[in-house]
Amino acid sequence: MQNKVYFTLQRLTCGSKNGNSTVNYPLLAVVSCPGIRLKCRLGFDISPSDWMGDVCQVQPFFVTDNGVNANEVNTIISQVRQTLSDYFSYCESIRTNPQKAEIVKRIYRVTDRKPRASKKAKEAKIKPVETRSFLDYVNEHQAFKNFSYDRKKGYKSAFKHLFRFCKAYGITANFDTITTQVLENFRKYLTDGKHCKPVSKNTVSYILTAVKSFWRYCIKMGYTNNNPFLRFEIEPEVYGQPIYITKEERDTLYYLHIPDERLRKTRDIFVFQCLVGCRVGDLIRLKKDNVVNGVIEYIPRKTKDERPVIARVPLCPKAQSIIDRYTTVEDEKLLPFISPQKYNDYIKELFRFAHITRTVTRLNPLTRQEERVSIADVASSHMARRTFIGILHRKVKNEVIGSMSGHSANSKAFSRYYHIEDDTKRDAVNTYLD
């Protein structure tokens, strides 16, 4: 069965039974897919005399009762046909069948119509808006979702940006004032650098997705019927291949003689992080009692509220030797940690001191354009985590790595490490082409 979409008028049983052309009927998009037979109203009532069924368009001089002309109706029809065609092509490219919910969502996005409210939403008790601020709903959303610490921190930052934007443009943040155009202006505000420091496109996507999640929650709960996201597209987050150091470069740092105590501590912390793979937020909180029988045990802060798991990483001799250097530290901290910002600055300085400055290709976070930079310029605490995964990735199953790093085995983070090494390519060329 092929994927098909066509448009027709729904002949209602309560309408004229004699085919009277003056009776208006709802305009439908009819979608046929494997296992799916779907009819969606497009929000227009049309007389059969104004409908050209052979080309699925209304007559040129057609105007609805509320002033919508033929060009607007035909444009909606064309947009629905195109967006579904794009979706069908996408499904074909990934070899999967279209999903009913996604078809409906895409049609509603084009037509700016809203799905029927769920029974739960209808039954929800709506508190008067005048007794609650917009911020109250934001805080309620975060509490309801039971987000992890890092997720709550991200959402707090996202709405801080939104409230600053509203203040800069003299907009009162509430359900009625946030429109599709306001969202477009908000996106521009985040990137043009006129009112605030411009953020990366991935950060823009994260911020807008956070606001969208909040809006979906409020619609579901019956707090608002306004949905400015129906015709607002959010660009997906895009990442290049992860940049990390090789095992040889890591060992260069480990064995390097560093007279400066500050850089020496930075080296020890960075190499240790390369050997255990934890996030910097978890690294800061590690204490001596997190080491149990030669194994680092901790609950990743990012996931502890959503899917709490214990990450367990056996300590290799190099990692244990680094810990042993600081056994005389008086407090319970495992390592003499530095503030995250200074830590990232010192890592870059450490790389330059060690002459690890090879050129790498990365996606510029602001422009998403490829650029060639020194690895020392992009070195950070997260590079240590990527190094842990990158070194193990070709030799160890994802499930094993995930149990140590806190990733899901099918995480998108792992998919970024699937690239063919130059040595493999060189062997193939020399074997078959030379």
C-alpha cells in the first residue's frame, strides 16, 4: 500500500440530501498509509459548486464567511500536500512506516488548527489566571516533570532568556502575548547580539524546545488554548564528530614534567577524568568514599532524578596513581578540584604547554560552519569525557561503556563516534586501488 493524500468535501448526513450545491461541507485531507486511514478537517466549509474536485482546489473567486479567499485556501492545501510528501520521503529514507500522530501533528501545524483536548485536559481544574503569574506556571511545569538537577538548571536558564527578551521589548510574558511572531523575534534576539551575548544555534534550539515543552504541558492541563508553536519550526541540534585526544596524547600529559603546581594539578585532574569518563559536575563531587574496592562508584547528577543508575568504573593503575598523589588532602574530596571555569582555562594552557596543538575540524557553534582550529583552543573538561568514550568505542560494546559513563547504549551521543578512521580508509585504498 502506497502513501497517498487527497482532498475532498465531507458530505454530512445532516446536510442536504438532494445534492444542493448551496450547502457548505467541511474540507478534508484524506491520508492513506500502511495500516492508516485518516481524515482531518482543514478548517474550511466549502460549497460543492466552489470545489474543483479534479484538481483539489476551490474556485478562483471563492471567499469564506470570515473573509478567507481562494488563494489562501489553495495555499493551505498545497502546504499540507507538501509537508506530508516530505514526511513520507523521510520515512522511506529511514525504512519505517508513517505514524498517525506525526501525520496529524504536521497537518495541524500547517492549518494552525488544534487537536481535540484530551479528557484529562477537559477535566483539569483551571485556576484563574489573575491569581497566578506566568512564572508560577513555569515553576509548576518544572516541578511536575520532576526534572534532574541539570535539566532544571537548563530550563531555568531558558526562561531567564525569555523573560529578559520580554523586558527588552516591553512585552508582558503571559499566554496571550507570546505569539509565533514573538517567538521569531525571540530567536533573532538570541543570535543577533544586540541585547545579549549571542548563543550557539544548538543552545537556541534547546531554549526554544524547553519553552515548547512548557507550552505543551499548559495546553494539556487546560491553562491556555493559544499555541504559538503550531507554525513555528525549531531547528534540530546539530553536532559534528566529537573531538578528543588520542591515547598517546593522554599519556604524553600523564608523563609530562610540569614545574608549575597549578598546571600539574590541572593535568592530574584532566587525565583522571579521561580515565573514568565522568562529567565535570560529578567529578567535583567525588569523595574518597566513592572509591570501593578499586572501583569508582557514583550516581550521575544529570540523570539521578529521571533514571537513577550507579556508574561504576574500575580504576586502572594510572588513575589509582593519581589518587595516591593526593591521599594527604585533609578534606574528603578525592582530588584538589578547581572551579569549572578556571579548570577549562587551565586545560587550554596545559595543552599549549605540552605542545598538543594539532589542527582539528569542528562545527562553529554560532554559524554551524566547518572551521579549522587548534585542538588546544577547544580543549575542555568535556573533552576528557569524550576521550574516555572515544578510546574505548572501537573496542568495547556500548553497553559496557554506558554502564561506566552513564549513557544509554542507544544514546545519540554514541552515534557521533561512528566514523571511519583514516587508517581504515588508507588500508582499503592501498589494498583495492593501488
